[in-house]
Amino acid sequence: MAITAQLVKELREKTGAGMMDCKKALVETNGDLDAAIDFLREKGLSQAAKKADRIAAEGTTYILAEGNEAVILEVNAETDFVAKNDKFQVLVSSLAKTLLDSKPESVEAALELVNAEGVKVADQISTAVATIGEKITLRRFEIKTKSDADAFGSYLHMGGRIGVLVVLEGSTNEDAAKDVAMHIAAINPKYVSRDEVSQEEVEHERKILTEQALNEGKPENIVAKMVEGRLGKYFEEICLLDQTFVKNSDQKVRDFVKTTGGNVTSFVRYAVGEGIEKREDNFAEEVMNQVKGN
């Protein structure tokens, strides 16, 4: 039976094993998917196979900057305990270095990279799964570049539960850039400035605010003015430069940044597990599952 790339991909998704291991297993079992899963388990990848359907919503964010390049990434595990494990932290650091060196376009491309030790990233993660005993995934990453006249601002909150990477253009003030990163971690803006907000989103919010004002019984002749005022408040909620600076309530972030002689051009904010549906397990059942080796 022909071993297709799609079949290899399916086996990998089911087991969490490395690409080459999956291909070998399918060759050995003549393309029988169930037999290939057993083959991988028999060859010592049973931990990866067991954990493949678990929900990995814990973990850490991590930032690595070298010269004018920096990467921020999120690596997930099943529990916060593992996220603090030394082996897990070494894995995350190694992944960051590989990503920064090779600059892949996607997570899928990243998994196909070979690290400095000559090991494919997907296999490196599978080995960690088998060793640590939890499902581990490289969820996302972003690489930023700057010039010598710019500064990176990086901040990890609560040991990496939230990670922020900022590019401060036109200023080499790293302390100021870090202050902005801390603000972003705390307030969670969606955009740098109003210019980034789509007209569609603005009109959608304007429509909602208009209906609110009319439902409050406000006279139609003053509704438009009220809406524009409330729209300004909306921009303060979602746009970094419009927000009140957390370290100085008398100052907007825009004004603080101006004192550095620079300008924030972009930022990335990752919060561990955001957007992942977390399973609510009964604690007693979880302990029993661990005792039974599930």
C-alpha cells in the first residue's frame, strides 16, 4: 500500500509521534493505521500516543532577543506543574533558539525544522512528551525585527503566564520599551493606534452606541455628539496610545512614548491558553487517573 503524506499526517495527529517515526510505522504495518499506532506504542512512544487527545491549555510564553531580532512563543502543556519543570523550560528555550535561527513561516514549518543537535523539532517535542508524560505543543510564535536605532521591550508576567514583545522605533530606550510592554500585559489593548481599527469595526461600534443613546431616551439632535464622545472612550479601551499609562495616571501612553523620542510600531501579547477550551476535571478523579497511570 502506498504511504501518502496525508496518512502520515493523520497518524502523527493521532499519536503525537515524529514524522519519520510515523512513516516508518506505516511502512512496517503496510499502511494499517491502527497497527501503526500499536507499533509506535511498542517502540516506546506510548506516552505520546496516550497524551495525544489531552487538552494542553497550560504552559508558558517565552521571549528570546538576539541583536536586532526577537521571537515570542507559546508552548503548552497540560498542567502548570509541568510548565515549571526544568526539562520543559529547557525545551522551550531550545525551541526559541531554533525559531529565531531559522525564521519559519508557520508552526507547521517550524515542526519540520532540524535543531542545532540535528533533531527534527517535531521529534524533539515527541521525546519531551514521552519523557515528561504530558501532551506538549508549540502553539504559536512571532518574530520581530528592528534597526540599531530601535529598541525591543519584553516582559514576562507571572513566570510567563503573559508575554509581551514591543518594538519601540526611533529610540534605544529599552527601559521605556519594557514599561510599555508591562502596560500592555496589564491592560491588553487590541491595537497600537486608531489607524489600525478597521472602518467596519468603527461603524459597528457607532451603530451600537447610537442605539444605546436612543434607548436611553436622549434627544436625537444630541445623539450624534454623544456617540462620538463615547466612541472616543471605546478607542481608549482598545488602542494602546490612547490609554492612560499604568505607571502615571496623569499621562497617556502616547505622551510617555513621545518623551523617549520614539514611537511604538507593533506589539505581540500572548496569554497562556487564551482561546483554548479548558476541560473542567473533578480533582478526585484527576488524582485517581494519575494513580492508575491514565
